[in-house]
Amino acid sequence: MPQYRITGVWSDPIALQARDIVQNQSAFLIELCPQDPEVDPTRLRLPEITGSIQVDAALTVRARCLNDTGTLAVVRGF
């Protein structure tokens, strides 16, 4: 299970595969953007500790932690 250290600055692109589950494993909100955050205003916020989402198709996201430093985990292909 890949884990990513997420800070207040947008991360490098994180590649996701179809059916991956993205989990927020930190005590702070993590925000995801499906494209370049400078171009695409679409955002998804994962709540603290238990926030997660499963993706239907392969895509690339960027993430940032809204309050401090957090951990984002990717569970591959359930």
C-alpha cells in the first residue's frame, strides 16, 4: 500500500488505477484535485482519519493537507 506524505503545498501527481481506494490517514483534512490545481477548481476534501474514496477509472490527482502534514494511502484495486 503506497503512502504519501502530504503538506500544505500541492503534491506531485499521484497516479491511481481503476478501483484504487484513497485514504486519509491523518488528523487533518486532505484536499484532492483531479487535474492541475492552477487550472481546475474542482476539489474533494477527505475528512480526518477515516476519509476515503474509491476511483472508477485510472486518473492522476494532486493532494494537499489543509492544516499541517498528513498521510495519504492508496489501497490498490479492491
